[in-house]
Amino acid sequence: MTSSRFTRRRLVSAIAGAGAALPFLGRVAFARQAAARAPNRPLIVTSKTFAQVREKITGAGMAALQNGGSALDAAEKAVNVSESDPLDTTVGYGGDPNEEGFLQLDASIMSGRDGCASGAVAALENIRTPVSVARLVMERTDHSMLVGKGALKFARMHGFKEEDLLTDQARDHWREWKENLNPRDYYFGPKDRPGARPAPRTPGDLEDLRRRFEDLDSITLLVLDGHGDIAGATSTVGHHFKIVGRVGDSPIIGAGLYVDNAVGAAGATGHGDEIIRHCASFHVVEKMRDGLSPQQACEFVCRRAIERHDGRPMFNFKLVALDRHGDYGCCSVRGRVDAATKALTGQGFFVHDAAGARLEEGRGLLPPLTDEELAALPWR
Ligand code: GLY
């Protein structure tokens, strides 16, 4: 089942790629095909590929569904696993801090029913599971987003305990970055550490820039439950060492997440500032509403981002999507290059359905930035 579904999805995607020439015929054919087959549900699709946590995350979501929980319960419980795992350095507890060494977390949750209700928190400090606070914003207020001190106050009002989210490992990582920030600043590393104060654009700088560019691992997770309800959730520390107060795409409904039971859901990860500018998740869902498959819709929005940057986007993001029939897809602006074959491959995404939990490969439209391009970016 897995491979035949995957092959069919790829085939549809390939047809769609050629498909600018035959858009109408391709879309009608796909819509008929999707409606004719039995829905693939329950289904969980996530951007998160980190091997240490991905199965635990989708497993928690599936367990919530098996215990009678809703799509919304499954999305929250699954994302809580990512938030609570100290090895997962892009989300929640154990994540990398901002430039001043403390964590400010962003999260959102959205239900495809009840008029597509949503809740979000941004720049939330000291709370391990921001997505659960986001759910309370949705269910226990008439608002859709709380930020900073207000979000923390609200979390405490609902009994969330404050804790220091910075692990020793994350603190070491941050301090090393701070000590190497700028040859004209006032920080020094230990005398016995070679390269403690390198000039900018060292291999270490490049490694950090590449990580910033390639970090596609904050979590966006989409659930289609057995009743046909759809929900999604996101959570992130944002960019590591970001400016204090910076808010990314994850808590912005329509950017990092969008869900509509009538169509499907989409979520994003990667360079949040560009994801916001492209209203990426909303756009994917609207393209599915027009008749594109999840794969086609993700590719359309990535292509649009590339076009808007004259074919040379200096960023990366990855989109995942599922529709109400249980078809799904993934595309990133930039993919990977296979070390052995030098072929362009897509970024991974993780899928869990009746056929089991597995890593699949999305489509990547452009190769990664070269070291020279990275070094030329206006990043310090
Ligand atoms: N996509 C996560 C962020 O940019 O905050």
C-alpha cells in the first residue's frame, strides 16, 4: 500500500510538473481519482525528521486517536513529545536560545471544524509545552494569539509551571556562538580552545550559517482522524540565537499552519520570515481547494517563492500538506545533493498511517546554497 500510494503520488506530481500546459485536465483527473478511492485515515504527516523523536511524536498522536481522542488531541499530544524532548533542539525544552541566552517559544494549533478555530502563542518564556497554551487560547478565550508576558500570565492562570528551559548543552552552544560573534566584541573563549576568536567567515561561521539555512526541523504536524476531522499544530524555538522578541511563521495562522476540513491542511518549516511573506500554508490549502493535489499545491507555492526572488532565493523552507482524502505531499524550495550521485533529492518528511510510520522524500526544487553563496549572505 505504501509504495503504490507513494508511486501514484509521485506520478501525479510529475504530471503536474509538466502540468502548466494542461492544468485543467490534470486537476479534474486528480479530483476524480481522489474521490473514488477509500480515504487513507487516520493519517499523520509531519515536517519533523529528527530520527531520535519522529516515531515517538507520531506514535503519541496515533495513541491519542486510538484512545478516542480527536484530531486536535492527537496534534497537541504529538507536538508535546517534540516540545518536551531535550534532544530536539529546535522545539521547546532543550532548544537553542535567542541571542541573549533565553528561550522564547512560538506555537499554534488549528482545528478544521468549528469554523476553523485556532489559537497561538508567541515569544512565550519558561513554559515547556507552548502548543498546549495555544490550545487554551483557542478554547478558553475569544482571542487567537497571546504574546510575551501576557501569554505567560495566561499559562500560569491555567496552572502551567514555569521552568528554566535552557539545558547545559544548549547553553554551551549559545556561549560558543556568543564568544565567536565578532572580532571587535568583548567576549573571549577559554585560552586553550583553538580558534576561540576566529575572523568572520571561518568554516565554523559557515557551518553555523548552513545550519541556519538548512534547519527545517521545527515541528509542523497535520492529523486526519478516522471521522474525517483535520487538525494541525506547530511549535518552535524559532531561529537559534534570534533577536529577542522575533516571532516566526509558526504561530501565524496562514503562514506556518492552515487547516480546513472541507479541503485539507498545510504546514511549514524553515525560514519563517519568508514563509510569512508568502502566506505559504494558506496558499497551499487554497491551491488544493482549486483542485491541486497536496504535492502539486506544495510545489506551486515553492515555485512562486522562487519566482518572486528571480530564481535565486537565499533561503529555504519546506511545506507539508494533506487533503481530506488522506493524500499528502511535501516540497521544499531547496533540496539536498546526494553525496554519491550528486543528484538533487528532496527533503524528508515523516508519515504515519495504517501502513506504519516511515520517512518519505519530498521534492526539492533547487540545490542547496553553496558555501560561497552562504558567505555572501547579509548575515553576521
Ligand atoms: N520556521 C520557524 C521559524 O522561522 O521561526
